[in-house]
Amino acid sequence: MSDNAKIISVATAVPKYKLQQNDIENLAAGLFGQSLGDFARLAPIYKNSAIDIRYSCVPLEWYSEPTTFSERNRLYQENAVELLAEAGNKALGQANMSFDDIDGLVVVSSSGIATPSLDALLIEKLHLKSNMERLPIFGLGCVGGVLGLARTAQLARGAPEKRYLYMVVELCGLDFINSDLTKSNVIATALFADGASAAVIACKGEGPAILGWGEHTWPDSLDVMGWDVTDKGLSVIFSKDIPSIVRKDMRQVVDSFLQEHKIDKSEIVEFLSHPGGAKVLDAIQDAMDIPAGHLYHARETLRNYGNMSAATVMFVLEAGLRDVARGYYLLSSFGPGFTAGMVLLEVS
């Protein structure tokens, strides 16, 4: 048995409503065109987003009507549990396992609030065994997909006889506040979507090995990304400086991480990066001197699903493992803090 945790299987799930970017742009023009003076200047972000399709828990017309925080959070809880169950069953099916084979659940989500947490709701819904270990993770935003995987691998290393189900769900669309006229909210309508993923993580079994993980939090960066908790709900915070921070500092952060594992950047088969947006991917490509076309799975995930916050990097991972070759892979993402998260994989 290896000391390293492995990704035995990975699966994803999206809700039933498939939205075209052109239709979202038209809806946004109707919502913001008259009330937001500079909407015409912002409107190109829909076409420049490199997104064609996104998925939503609610139909497009839902976004036209005002809703309360409690209404949106109720929808979050209901849909989050359904999508987690779907993704979990897919991942377990791929691994020829059932929930009875799982010893612990690690669930990442920052787009809604649930107490009891989503893992407890999932245990209740699916009648899972009562001694299941539970670790809910909230507040990591987009970087949660990478750092949640790292925390799960750490648990598995500490208990090599156990199997863990790592789950991520983000329903960013349900956080839309149609009376919020900030630039960040408009940008969010051009990027964010809903989705979930699950992966079986264990030391026993076959799959890509999780060799290590790391993170870097920039000082004085708490206002770069996150949620502003308001009376109306969770209002997104974006800084225009994100691509410049990535372009300026990512190379040094990644090089330091790889040096700890005695690996050179040239040995990385593929960078499986969270596609926070087209500009962020461009900044990653510039910072890491990645040849054109080598962020293919990240860009295709963005095009076909949008930015599903923490869940997105698991979609990139799922796609990357379909075309997998032997060697090292680096998962990376950025999130509130402002924090970079990295996980090093090896396919042998």
C-alpha cells in the first residue's frame, strides 16, 4: 500500500437548466441597461468571457424577479444536496463502490449556508452509516476545490485503511441579487454558474497519486476576492488586480512549491488550472510561460460550463484524466485570502 493518497475516481454533475451566454447577456441588458449608467461599457464582458454555455438550478427567467436571501438559500440547500448525491453516486460507481464503503465525507461549498452542514443533510437523505466522519469546508471560494482535495488527501494519509469521498458543490447563480448594481455583480453574471463534483480518495487502490500540496496567501489582500455579507444576501467582491497579481507573482509561488518536491516546471505534463476567467487564464499562461494550447482543458471547461467556483477545477481534472499521460500534473486555483492553492499529482 502506498503512503500517498490516490484519486480512485472523479465525477461531476450539473443542474438541468442549460443557459446560453447570448441569452444571459440579453437578460442582463434588460436588468441593468437602464439602471446602470455604464452598462454599455461593461457589456462586452459577456462576449469576451470565452464562455458559451452555463448550467443553472433555476430557469433563466428566475433571475428577473427579486428574491430574498432566505429563498435563495433554501434553493441552495435543496439543489446542493441533490447534485452532491448525483456526483457522489457517479464517482462511487466508477470505483465499483457504494456509500457503505466510504468512511468519511469532505464537503466544500461557499455559495450558501447550511447548518446542519451539507454532509449531514446528505447522510440524512441517503441514509448513510451513522459513524461517517464529516468535514465541511466553507469560505475558501474558488480555491476550495484544490485545498479541499489537499485536506482530504491529508486525512487519507493519516488513516490509510479508510476511504473518503471528497465532494464540492457551488451554486453561484443562486447568489444573484438583481438589485445589486455594482460592477462586480455584473461581472459575476457573465462568469458564474452551478455545478458539483465528487472523488473517491484513498491510499489503497489505483489512480493518480497525490504527492503533495501547498498554498500561498498574499499579505494585505483580504479585499481582492470574497463575499460581502449584506441584508440582501452574499454580494460578490472582485478586484480588477487579480490578473496582474497572478502575472506578477504566480511563477515564484509555483517554483517554490515545486522545488520543495524536487520537481522542475519542465517536468509538468499539464497545468490543470481553475479557469476563473479568460483574463486569469491568460495571466497564468504568461506567468508560467506555458505554450499556447497547454491550458486546453481549463479553457474548454470555462467555455462549456463557466466558472463554478470551487467545483470548476474538478471538472478540469476530470477532463484531464480522460487524456491522461504518465508524469506530473499540477492543479492550481486562487481564492479569497488572497490565496493560491496547489496540488501535485503523479500518473504512473
